[in-house]
Amino acid sequence: MAFVVTKLGFAALACSSLLAVYRSGGDPGTAAFVAGADGAIALLFHFLRRLERGERGRNTKATVWLLTTLLTAMFASKVAPLMMPPVVASVVWLMAAGTVGAGFWAMFLSP
């Protein structure tokens, strides 16, 4: 059953991504962002699956943390410059940095 749900999730992600690229109006930056985010998400799921199977080497954990950091930075870079006061954009970046730091602590420093 979990396999079916995973396949449905990836199908929904693919449809959403295609729609985002279509609605971008041919902007290559937006298409590259969508493709990069999709690739990072696919890699993240691959390495999370390895962790589930017990492959808990430092390289696997580091890769998961780096991919989540990449995704956090990518989405913060899209949200922060929206029409909002600079203070709110700073809060977005501070929250992203806090998420990255907490993820590092959870993956490498927590008992």
C-alpha cells in the first residue's frame, strides 16, 4: 500500500510541476527552479529510503541533510523577495536558518 501512495505522490508532484512550468510563460529561471526542486525531492526520497533500510552511514545522513538544506534555501529564496517588508523577509530567512540548524542537530548531534 505504501508503494502505491508513493507512486501517487510522485504523480501528483509531476502534474504540479508540469503545470508550474506551463504557467511560467516560458521563463527559463522558473523552469530551472521547478526542475531543480523536483530533482532534489526525488534524491531526498531515494536517500530517505536508504536510511529506512538501515544504511545509516554518515554519507547518507549528510546527503539527506544537504538536500533538505538545499530545498529550504530554494524555497526561502522564492518566498523572501515577495512583496513584503524587509523585516518579514528577514524572518523568512531566520526561520530557514533555524530549520537548517535544527535539522543538523537532529541528524548529527542528538543522542
